[in-house]
Amino acid sequence: MPSDLFGSKREGVPTEPVPDRAAPHRFTATGMRATPKVEWIEITVKSALNRVEGMPFRWSINPYRGCAHACSYCMSGDTPILMGDGSTKPLGELRAGDVIYGTRRHGARRRYVRTTVRAHWRVNKLAYRIVLEDGTELIASGDHRFLSDRGWKYVVELASSRRRRPIQIVRVLGDLRERLRLLHTIDPAITRQRNIEGHGVKSTARLEVRAIEPLGVRELCDITTGTGDFIANGVVSHNCFARVTHWYLDQDGVNDWSSRIYVKVNAPEVLRRELARPSWTREQVAIGTATDPYQPAEGAYRITRRVLEALRDHKTPASIVTKSTMILRDRDVLAQLARGPGMSVYFSFTTVNETLAREIEPDVPPPARRLEVMRALAEGGVPVGVLLAPVLPGLTDDEDHLAAVVEAARDHGAGSLGTMLLHLGPVVRDAYFQYLEHKHPDLLPEYERLYRGKYAPRAYQRRVQEVVAALKRRLGFPDRASSRGMNGQTPAPAQQRLF
């Protein structure tokens, strides 16, 4: 059974060329990196090379479609969750496929509806005990959200609100609440008596937050549901939001499919056929321009490695953009390409600040580890560079922040450094603005001013580029460019995942 670098194991991973299939073949990944549980969907493709317009390169390859997203909105595993039959079950015992209650807005009112659990996972996080006015207790992480009289509010916002106008938490109240309590006590055989489908969500009593107490780090649980929420100890509780880069497959890129990665199982074989054509002129190929080629699935499938071997055998120069340290596994093939047709590896850094990196890239190896791997590749003869991307206005665009990345890149063997500003397409915009509302609400007005469209104003982009160029000169950045490795043009990939 193949095992990836992070402990994930799965059965049925092909080691030989995979024949074309009419239907996708699905596997569920397990292990340390399957957080939340990730479904790998094997697909076959007719072409591996993608023609690119408007970039420094004309061809690209993306072995995977979609990138797994790690969520951090969690609660204690013993929190009772309202099930679809009106009973309750501890959050830690829920499984994908379970029917529970969530809520949906119908017209002007939010109503209880049945929904299903799509994913369930555990994580260790700093926990808080929240005590409501009626004595209800909840244990959740600081970034968990509950429905209040002023919309969805995070635990940290509930804490700060206690110093101002108290927030009222919304929960199953009044006759409906008492009815469910009675039915849970007597457990009637006729379960339809516990049906609350279609009932309106309303509060009939004051439920101020009376106390919030930090508990230290605990194992917490979370779920993803069809409605985006669930009922935790009677309180309407939000689950995680998610985004993946394959949103354009007629799928919801913010809330659905966050745990589905499409694996192009036959890409290496298709690529070999394409590279063998007489018309192929061995132009440079960029790998990982849309999604990271070294995400966890690569540990089992090794598709990126087989793509590199095909490029080496057909004497085709290549470049890779990644945030993963798994690339170190393939340093032998990378070095062979570097000595032959040409190879360059670009590590993407949004920041080298460890705290901010954990906030915006929770499922990515920390900056210090990526820098170590970059240095190891450079010492092994593989030209390496840094993509300072995306630069986030108000978070990573100040001179000190940019200087820290430039200096770290210089000290760890980078031969070039390029910069790209944040751009916000429709789906990315929704996810990023949710992040700002959660972590940096004070920045929302500035982002609404800067991002009336997909891109920040040209004047702002020029200013950031000029600051980075001045920092490179001041810090003595080498800007080495090898004709057999880096071609002097840092690739400008499609923006990779945040969060």
C-alpha cells in the first residue's frame, strides 16, 4: 500500500499507466494531511499540455485540479448535535452521511431543514468555554461562529462585545425547545413527533454571553454540512467555508467540493505522446501554474514526478511553482533536468512571518521549512527562485514585510525574485472577504476601495513593484539568471490558494 510523506495511505494507487475510463474512480484519503477528509477523484485527460496566452511561457501542466483547504472552525467533540430524527449525538461521533438539522433562509425568515454531514475531522486548537445567560455552555475555538441577533459572530467577537452592547445568541427556544427537551427525555417510538422541518428560527428570550473562559489547547471537531451550519447544543452554529481552484467545473468554489481533488492519472502517459510529436519544439513548460503540483495527493500518485521524468527524457526545459516541501523528494530528477535542457523551481511566499503564515496558509509548510528546502535544492545544483505572491494590501505590503522576504530569499540561495499583487476573481473574492471579515474587519473599507474590479489600481501595483525593486538593490539580491535554468523571466502563475 503506497504511503505519502505525511503518513497518508490508500489502496489502489496505480503505479503503471492507467487505461482510460468512462467514469471517474474515487478514493477517500486518510491520514494526517486529510484534514478535512479529502476525496481524490481519478480522471483521465486527452491532453496534458495547456496552451497559455499572455504569460512569459506558452505551455503549462497542472497534474491536479483543485487544492485541499484546511479549516479551523471547531468545537468540543462532546457537543450535542441535533440529528435529523430529533435526537442528539456528540459532535465527535458524527460521520459523513449522517442526517442532521441545519437552517436555510426562506424569504425573510430562516427555517430549520434537514441536511447531511459531508466531512468530519479533528484538530488541536486553543479552546474557549462560552456560557450563555440561561446556563448553556459551549466549548469552541476562537474562530468558530454562532448565529446572533446581529448575524454570524465569532467567539472572539462575542468576547469583545461583552464590553459594549451584548450580543444575543440564537438557539432553539420557547415551545419548540421545551418540546425537544421533553421528547429527548421520553424518547417516543414515533420519531415524527420530533420533526422540526420547516419551523422558523427565532429567539423568545434573552441569551447574552455571560462568560468566556480560555481553556488552553484541546482536541476539537468540526463538520461540513449541506446547509453550511448545524445545531450545537441548541445553538445555530456555522461550519467551515471553503474554496478550491476547480470552481469553474460548474461547482460551488466557496462552499462545496472543498475536499475533492481531481487527479489526472494518465497525464504522464499523455504528455509523453505529446512530447514525441515531430511538431513539438521543446519550448519551456511551466508546472503548477493553477494548483500546487506537490499537494498531498502527489505523495501517493507521484504524477508530478512522472511528468518531470517525461520532460527530462524528451529534453524539454521546465519550471515549477510550489509551496510544498515534498519537492525535495524529486531533487534527483530536478538536478538532471537542470544539467540538461533546463530546470528552475520557484517557491511561493506570501510572508515569512510565521504567525501570519499560519493564519492565511494553515495547510502549507511553514516559511522556515520551505526556505530550508529551497537552500537544499540550490546546493544540489537546481536553480531556485522566489515568487513573493500574492502581496496582500494592508497585511504584507509594507516595506519591512517585503524586505524580510527579499532578505530570506537572498540568504537561502534564490537566484531570482518576482512579485505579484493579489487579484480577486469572483470566487476568490467571496472567500477572501469572508477572511477579512473574520480576521481583519478594519481593512474591509480599504479593500472595497482598491478592488472595485479584479485587480488593484495600476498605480498601487507600480508602487509595490518599485519598492521590491529598490529592496533587491539595497539588500544586494543577486538576481542570477542561467540560460540553462532560469531564463531571466520569473513565471507569473495563476494565483494559488490562500487559507
